[in-house]
Amino acid sequence: MRLLSRATRRGLVAATAAGALALGLAAALPAVNAMAAAGCSVTYTVNQWQGGFTANITIKNLGDAINGWTLGFNFTDSGQKVTQGWSATYAQSGAAVTAASMSYNAALATGASASIGFNGSWTTANPNPVGFALNGVTCTGSPMPTTGGPSPSTRPSGSPSASPRPSSSPSASPSQPTGQTPVAINGQLRVCGVNLCNQYNRPIQLRGMSTHGLQWFANCYNDASLNALASDWLADLLRISMYVQEQGYETNPSGFTNQVNNLVEEATERGLYALIDFHTLTPGDPMYNLERAKTFFAAVSARHASKNNVIYEITNEPNGVSWSTIKSYAEQVIPVIRANDPDAVVIVGTRAWSSLGVSEGGNATEVINNKVNAANVMYAFHFYAASHQANYRSELERAAASLPMFVTEFGTVTYTGGGAVDQSSSTAWFDLMDRLKISYANWTYSDANEGSAAFRPGTCAGGNYAGTANLTESGNFVRNRIRTADNFPTS
Ligand code: IDC
């Protein structure tokens, strides 16, 4: 059984002078035990560049459990503006900013943390904001009574007790999932030889599901569906498929970036690996989206740099272009990610809809002889079992002897995404991937009206994802394979 609970253990709180004072006050007041306790600590980390920055904030509730919160703080440079936030609703008036909880992170038990963040702009300098307060109570890093004594929230915002904790403080690290989740067991992944290896340097296979296009099926990705993926499907991986065209990212870059970021947080809370898919498809030349890719990956890699469960898939299915063009694209996008997140695994699509060139008459040799010039890189292979048969399997097996391969997308049906499940071809593919320890994500964890979808149409509106009642033939077939016991080496 995998444990879904996040760690709620309280970190060591290094008492600040103000915190010690507050504790002393509390001890001196006999009625303190009858009062609601409030308190919080805040970690604020910034990646900045000329004119812009990304801020990540971890709020830890050190008081009684709360349901619904607003974090307030003040910029010290009036030129600073929140341009795009996530995991909270932001408002700004002059230098004063508020960030209000969302439905999914409103409840904070004692000792629990919420991670939020935003992108901002600045004109002169970018010092840390001051005056962090949760529901009006200044975050000093210690609990204090909400009544009695001077109200902490009336302290001048520049007072030392109101300063954010330095990010190196031991109390500042966000709580990590514990227990037997895939991420808890395997930790930070890396490429070792032709394999994907876990923190013990042992090869592993991750099995999981891909979302459908977020622009169409956002209603399929919520607490209930992701709980089912983690605890009923026993998946290791969520691929977050963000189309760039077809009413996707290009129409609303900040909105789709937020949606991806939120799903990464949801995967993280459940101990799942998150595979961020920049879902290019038409046009097939990834260079068409090069600037968008740089902007998008700069934002998401800054946001998730400190996590150990994020994998980047920088282009879904290049087609109609040479391998050398794809390689050149990769060598321009990868450094953007590495600048923020140096150790993350990056996956590069291959020619002809990530078929290693086979669907355009080529083969894997062009990649084997001309690898992407970067470390910790894997190559994508996609198949649809009813369309792609033994010749594709043998080319994947041949390539996998020389290249680290990852099946970031596959279907049990035809390449249209529809048609009937090809049970025998799908079984042969699963057996091959298991034997070679090739990780995979199945298209799709959605209720699209097509054979590749795991759920029957209407499932997402109904909200019942666990078990088999709402599964399609493909969903049932794939779930059975994903559910088979993982074999993650731990030494
Ligand atoms: C398909 C979807 C379908 C959608 C179509 C166009 O299943 O609902 O209308 O895209 O966007 C891929 C692509 C993936 C395709 C899938 C099935 O990565 O976007 O999804 N497929 O056709 N490559 C091979 C097959």
C-alpha cells in the first residue's frame, strides 16, 4: 500500500528573538491554553534576471489548524509587480500584496505547509519583501496567541521580526512526501548508461499515464482523479500534456504555465514523478516554437528547481524535420532548464512523431551517431500498438542498447487515438518495455470519446475514478499492467 499522507512533522524551528519573546509571553499568560494559537514561518526564494524574477514561497502553519488563509507581504521596491501567480489568488495595491488560498490548499493543519509562487517584474533592485503575515498574524517562525498583548500584525513591516527566514534555515524546507511513494523510494533520478536510475544508482522503470490536452480535459485532473491514479492505479508517473498549438499554450502562456505548475504540485503531493510535456505536434518543426519553449521552460524549471520529481519533455513529436534540427533545438532549450535545475532528466523527441525516424523511413542510427550534446538526456519513443508492430519493437530494442529510451506516450489502439485495443500487440509492447526497464506513460488518463481514453465519456463530470466501473477496455487493460508490483531497488 502506498501512503498518500504528506509529512506533517514539524521541522526544527530556530527561534528568532521575536519568537522567543512570544513564547515567553505565552508562558506568562495563564489563559493562553484556551486561546487559539496562530503562527507561521515563511520561506521566500527568488531566481531573478534583468527585469524579472520568480519567487517561490513556502508557508508553514505553526498555529492551530486553519481552513482558508491569506498571506500578506510588502515589496520594499515600489517598482515590483506580481505579473503571474500560482497556487493562490494574488492582489496587489501599491507595494502591498495578498495571496489567498485556493480550494485545494485552503486547509492547513498544524505543521503543514503550502507552496505558492509568482513571477514578477522589477525596475531597480529586488530585495526580499517584508511583513509576511498569515491571516493578519506576522510570521515570526513561532506560535503565539491570537489575542492578548500587542497585536503582532501591527508591527511596522520593516521590523526584523517580520523579515522572511533565510532560505537556508532548517525550518524552511518544505515537507516532503514520506512512506512508500515512488518518489519517496527513488528520489532524484538520473540517466546511468542506457537506463533511468534511482537515488541508489539502480535502473528502474516508471509506469504511468498521460493527461489529454489540458485545454480540453482540465476537468479530468483533480484531487479525486489524481488520488485514484496514485492509490488505485498505483502509478509512478503523471505526464502533463500541454499542447502548444490547437488552443493551447500559445493562446495564453501564463494560464497554461499555471495549469502545468499546479499539476506538478498535485503530483508532488502524491509522491508521483511529474513529466512536463511541451506537446508540439503541428507544425512538426520544433524550431517554430523555440522562443515559446525557452520562455515556458525557464518559468517551470525555476518554479520546480528544488523538487526531485520533475522530468522535462521538451518536444512531443517532431515530424517533417531532420534529426539535426531537433538536436539543435534541444541544445538551445536544455541550457535554459539546466540554468535553474541542473540535475533534472530531460527527454528529447525523435524524428517522425518520436518513432526514432521509422515512420518517415529512417531508423535510430542517426541519433546513435549524433547524440544530443548534454548530460542526463533521454530520447522519446512513441507507439500506438494497433498501428505499430514488430518492426517498431525491434528498432526500439536495437536503439535501447545504445540510447536511454523513454516511452513518453503510447496507445493500445491506432495512431489516430481511436479504434479497438490491439491486445496482442499491446501485450508484446508491455513485455518488451518491462524486460528493458523502459519507462512509459499511456495516452490518455481522460474520458475523451476515443478508444485510447482510459475512462468512459462522462466520467470526469461524474467524478468517480477509482476501481474499474468507469474504465474503457484500454483503461482496464493498462491499469492492470500499471498496478503490477513495482520492483524498485533500495540499495
Ligand atoms: C490526439 C487526441 C485527439 C486529438 C488529436 C489532435 O487523441 O483527441 O483530436 O490528438 O490534437 C499522438 C499525439 C497526440 C494524439 C495521439 C492520438 O502525441 O497528441 O492525440 N497521437 O492521435 N501521436 C501519435 C498519436
